[in-house]
Amino acid sequence: MFTPHTKNDVEVMLKSIGVEKLEDLFDVIPAEFRYPDLNLAPRLSEMEAAAELENIASANATTKEYLSFLGAGAYDHYIPAAVDNLLQRGEFYTAYTPYQPEISQGTLQAIFEFQSLICRLTGMDVSNASHYDGATAAAEAAILALGHFRNKRKKILVSRSVNPQFRQTMRAYTQAHEDLQIVGDEIETGADLEKLIAMIDHDTALVLVQYPDFFGRIVDYKKLIETAHAYGALVAMAVNPTAMGMLTPPGDLGADIALGEGQPLGIPLSFGGPYLGFFAVKKDLMRKLSGRLVGETTDVEGKLAYVLTLTAREQHIRREKASSNICSNQGLMTLAATIYMTVLGKFGFRQVSNLCYQKAHYAAKQISQLEGFSLVDPDTPFFHEFVVKCEKPVDDILDHLLAHEIFGGYKLENDYPEMKNCLMLAVTEKISREDIDYLCEVLEEVNHG
Amino acid sequence: MAEPTIFDLSVPGRKGVTFPDSDVPETALPEGFLRDQLAFPEMSEMDAVRHFTSISQKNYAIDLGFYPLGSCTMKFNPKINEVTSRYPGFACTHPLQPIESVQGNLYLMFTLQEMLKEIAGFAGVTLMPSAGAQGEMVGTMIIHKYHHDRGDQQRTRMLIPDSAHGTNPASSAMLGFEIVPLPSDSRGNVDLEALRGLCDDRLAGLMLTNPNTLGLFDENVAEVIRLVHQAGGLVYGDGANMNALLGVFRPGDVGIDVLHFNLHKTFSTPHGGGGPGSGPVAVQKHLLPYLPDPIVGIIEEGDEETAPLYGFIHPEKSIGRIKTFYGHFGVMVRAFTYISMLGQAGLRDIAEMAVLNANYLQEKLKHTYTLPYDRKCMHEFVLEGHWKDLPGVHALDIAKRLMDYDFHPPTNYFPLIVPEALMIEPTETENKETLDRFVDAMLKIADEAKNQPELLHDAPHNTPVRRCDELKAAKDLVLCCYSGDLLGG
């Protein structure tokens, strides 16, 4: 279907090669394995495939039709039309990695601008061209920190209020480091910051916290950062980029590494991916960064140009001594984020941040006034996500909401067995006051049901 | 002219896309946590659109021309993929929705797993890995865990042929394996003698790229695998070159234990200027329990009237979670669309036309450029981009000169075993006229190398920028547009 060869083309080409038939090109493959019979459905034309895929998609319920309060690491934000429209330019999405700078200045400049925007957003000095997602960015922070101390420090502290999937991924990535301890996120430590601070010692390579944390709370990490630095440990903060429109960035708080899930920056939910992981560091860790980096230079005529730089750190040059095995970046997703941050700009970005904050607080207040629902942590400031304790089982509540075409939020007991009957809700700028009032109405029915 | 950056174009007070005013009573902001400023650009939407359109035009892309980039499989990316993956039914689904509300997604993932199993001959597939390199890492994690579970901790050596993909050593090193390079023989196959000498109880596995980066199918593949298995090792298959084998050969049939795919190469999903990729991993039955957590499965069988219920399965000895959620779903929709449009006959046609195109180019070029391994190739081949009597001309010069003829250069300086390598992969989607034009350019460049070498040394001439000073970039390290107070700049 996608091959242009006419019968005549094939004949002429075979003749030129000096073989009689196509099969002859494959005679190196042992005959008993050649041309297996594949049990696949018959091929579809484009028209049929379009209909078939539409049919499959129609078996899903979407955040377009349903009212959604789901967050927990992926957020339903409005994406301006310009983002996807520009993304669909063939010059961008059908290009390869910009290894040939002379004919890749578009991709390279976009990455350079992405790096600049991430530095400004997080208050850090240097950003790479992205990791796969927030979880792998967190794992790369662990690897960076272990390498930074030449594997002499054997402990990584991670708060229980860091996204559970980030913690799981970090553990998977470091599974061959047999004497490494990843601790601090046990049930007993909980999300108690003082207990976590007390665990920092001279063997600690990295402390990872989240800001706002997984439960949406805005926590003061000043003392934690000071203590970690007193012991010579690095501090990484996983941040929500939307919240950075409002909050003091990790760079200003003294963090050494800022990382996070970039999905809220103009990337569709798309059932979990592709997203992007952003990763930025202070100047003194610059050469320890893994992943692609774009830098400014000039061409032979003295004209400003961008190139991939510090490639000597990367897998294709250093092979097994590389700082990481990553070779791609989330190219097109970083472009989406760059366009998103640019078209929103200073004003629009801060506006989104503020709208999320305001609406989430209205929702929290309204829900907490309902009988049978209370805020778990009413005294800690939060951004756009919060936890509600329910008198009724969360599954029943979610089922009832689903029947009213509402995705009610995330059941925390899935990851936190100690948080029974706790429901976490996220509110973005897409949610209206009316939506929140409707949610409350339906929640009220639960209680009386 | 150089395009200004978004920060150069910014004018204080200018607005782009804005949002409605808040419709809820105001809550005070969290004092003590607020930032003073956010140095983002201030542009109108039109200025932003012109900026990104303008820089896009400085890119080369498949939609513009021929991209014979070896081992990257730069085939046409069908437009329908971009339509289906954007259907709101897919794009507007949250990964934590109740499974009953995402049966379409789960069906698609389950079916894609089944398709990939069938195409490559394996018992199970995970779609979670984000790219080929992460697929490799997952594969080596599985090998690592498998040996450890069997008490075989002493198996610490990973053999990597010198014709394998460049990421293999770094992926193995992430798991603490000792990397042992394995030489190629004079025909470009794995050197069996060298392999025999390394088959002992320290052997964890062998990472086999087949066809290898010379574009050659290993003539002794079955024997290579037999030797590794006999010594208690596992064989990892680097499936980056699967385009040559679709519908022709299944790596699982010959005993490869674990294999990764690159959906962004073989299955036509766009490279996106460097990502996102997608690197599903297939395993044989004995490795099923080690797959990443979770994978998609049927959790309630259906019958004639009801469809089965798809959900998540947690393999019992899983290596764990290697990213958030379930993988690059949007990329999976594209690959699914593509495979649906091919079926068995279409897949075989892909491999046959890819191999036909490569052999045609090889035949046309091998009389002018040195072909170090003169055999029929698979989907790609490697030439030497230099001539003994022209010591001043390098593969890089040829690569850059090709840009003046409106072609993307081949991969150069890889594989490392061929001096001044030019690795050429035409893919099946190119027509004969394009291949002939490329041959003409390559022959003309060979002539220029002899008679007007400065044309090569100074190339490219007509590109948006010319050769760039990479040393300066690495020395100055200007990695972002400084907002004034950073790095003292």
C-alpha cells in the first residue's frame, strides 16, 4: 500500500541487481524459517482503517464528554489551537534527530528555546532537551546523583509524597545497584518532613521531594534543603510546571535539580503518553546531565547557528561509559511545550496557574461543606489538587459519579493502603463553577443514597 | 538571515492566547510561596505562529525529500496515522479512568501486542518502553533478573558484536553488565570462534542486531543462538532493523529470547525531530513473568454476546515499572493503524521492496565507492566514504555535499568497523526515480572529489546555515537565552 514500485520497476531493478526474483534476495535466511504464515487480519484500505479506528475509539468515554477531576500526574488543560496546528507541519514531525545541523536549524532552535523556557520556569541554569516523562526524569536524577558521588554514597531519600510511579521507576532503573538503599517513603515515615530530614546523613547522595507534592500540597522545603546541603547531598524537586506560574521556583529555593512531568504544557492526555520529562540543573552539574543538549554557535560564515553539544557524554560516543543510555528525546512533545508556553506567554501562563488555584480552592471548600466529606489536610496550602476523606467507600462514590458522567478523581488507596476512603481531585482551568456545583450535587446524592 | 528567538521577539505587555476571568470567589494566594516574576515571552499569537513556521522551514524532513539514513528507517509517515491518533476518543482519555471506560484503548493495546507477537514470533509483548534505548534497557533488565532468580549471579558478561547498534553497550551498562565486544568475521557475521571462546558460566547474554548494522543477515544465526543457549546465556535481539524481515522471517522462530521493536522505524510512526519513539519488547514464554508492570490482558473472557473485558495484568516476577502509565499510547495508535492497512501480504511487500531498493542502490554505487562486504544486503548497506588516492576527502565531506543536491546524508562514521562509513537505508517508500537521482548525485560527488575537492570541503553551500563550529559550542556552552542574571551573563 505504501510502496511505489510498478511491476516494471521491480523487473528492471532485479535485473540490475542480477537476480531473477524477489525471493532470491532473501536466500541467506534459512529456508525452514522463510516466509512464515502470519495470522493477521486482512488488510484494510485507508477509508476502512479510518472507520475501524473510529469504531475502536468510540468504545471509550472521554474527558470531552465526561466531567473529569482526574489528575495524579496527568492533567486536562486547554491546548490552544496553534499548538497542534504547528505540530502538524511535516517539516517538524517528519524530521529526524538534528544530527546534521545545517538542515535541522528548526528543530535545534525550538529545543534551544525549550531549554530556555524550562530554565526560566524552574529557576535553574541548564535544561536538557527532555527525558521520556516525569518518572524517567526522576530515575535519571538518581543515576546522576550516584555518578556525582562516584557511587560512594549509597543512599537515596525519597519522600512518600512523591508520585508513586516516579518512585517505582527510580527503583527499576537502579535495580542492578545492589548496595543502594532507596528509603524514606515507607508507611512509617509517611509524608512527615521532619522524619525525612532526620534521615539525611553523609551517605545520602540525593533527596527527592515533590512540589506541589503528589497530594497537591505546597510544602516548605527550606529546612530540608539546608540540611541536605549541610551533609553535601543533592536535592531534586519534582515540580508541576503549571504551578510554576505562581510558586517560587526550585532554583530560588536552592534545589540542585528540578524535574517533572511536562504533560500539562500543551500535551494531550492520550491515555498516558507520549508526554515529556523536563530536567534542569544548576551550573555545576551541567556536565553530569544526561540526554541531548543544544547550544549556540556560529557557522563558517559567522552566522548564528545551533548544534547538539557536549555529545561526548552520550551513549553513541561513550558507549558503556555514558551517563545514561538515553538517545532520543521527546522531540515533538518538547516542541508542543515550547509553542504552548510561547502562545500563552507571560500573561496567559500566569492566568492558567491562577485559574487552577482559584477553582480548586472553590471546589475544595464546596466539597468540604458537604456532609460525609472533609479535607484531609485543611491547614496546608495546596495548588490545584486536594484530598477528600469520604465516609462512604470511594469505589461506591466513583461508581455513582461515573453513572453521572463524572470521572470523580483518583482513589489513593491504590497506592497508599493507609489512606482508606481518600479521594484526590484535580481542578484545572477547564472546569467551571457550574461544573463544580454539579459535582457537589451528585456527591450529595451519594450520602443520601 | 538568522531567525530571532522568542525572547528577542517579546514586547512587554503583549498578549497571546488568554483565558476567561475566574468565575469563582477569590481565594488568597499562599503567602511566602509566591514568585516575583516569570520571564516568559510576550508575543501575539500571529507573531508566534510566524516564528515557528519560519524555523520549521529550516528543517529537512521526509515530507521534503529522500532520507537514506542507515538504521533509522526514515520511511513515509502515512497521514492517516496523524488523523486516527488525534481522534478525541483516544486523545481525550485520562490514563487513570476506570478500565470499563477505556475498553477501546485497552482493546487496541491488546491487539497491537498480539500483532507484534505474531509478526516476530514471540509469546508476550510489553508496549511500555518509550523508545528503542528503553526497550533495550528493559530487555537487559529481564536478562539480569532471570539469571538472578536462578541463582546465576556470576553471569555478568554481555557479549556485543562490533556490528551491533551503538546504544547496546550503554543499555547493558545500566544493569551493571561487563561489556565484552565480539568481532565480526570476514563476511560480516559474528565470529563463531571468538564466540565459542566466550561461552562459559560467566555468560549472561548476547545482544544480536540481525540484520546487523552492515545490513547483513548473519549466515550462522541459528548456530550463534545455539552456542549461547548451550552455555546458559540468553540472546537479545535488537529489532531496530525489523523492516528487512517483516513477513519474511520471525526472530522468535530461530530462538531469540527477547527482542525490541522500534515503532518509529519499522511501523511508520514519525520521528518527530528526535522523538517520541516507542520500543515494545517481545519475549519467549520463559521470560513472560519478568515483563514490566503492567501489561494489557483479558481479565474476563467474553462470549458470543459480550466482548471480553480488557484490563491490566501484573507479571509475577516483573522487573517493575519503567515509566509513568502504560507507554506512548499515541504512537501505538499510529502503528496499529499502519499494521491494519498492511496485513500479511502488505508486511511482506514492505520488507521485499525495502531490500530491493537497498540492493539496487548498492549495485549502482559499489563500483565507485568501496563496498567492504560484497554480499547481497538486506534493507541497508555500508560503503566507505573515501578513496586511497584522495586522502583529503572524508565521508563527512560527501555527507555535507549531498545536502547541496537536496538529499539528507546517510548515517556516517557508523558502524565503527568500516572506515569512513556511509550507511545507506533507502526504505521501501522511495520510488526508482528518486533512487536514480540519488545515484547520479553520489557519482557526481565522487567525480567532484577527484576534480573539484573544494566543492566537498566547503559543502554545504545552500543550506540555512553552513558548517557549524561544534568546538565553539562545546567551549562557550551557551545553552539557553539568558534572562540577565543567570551564569553572571
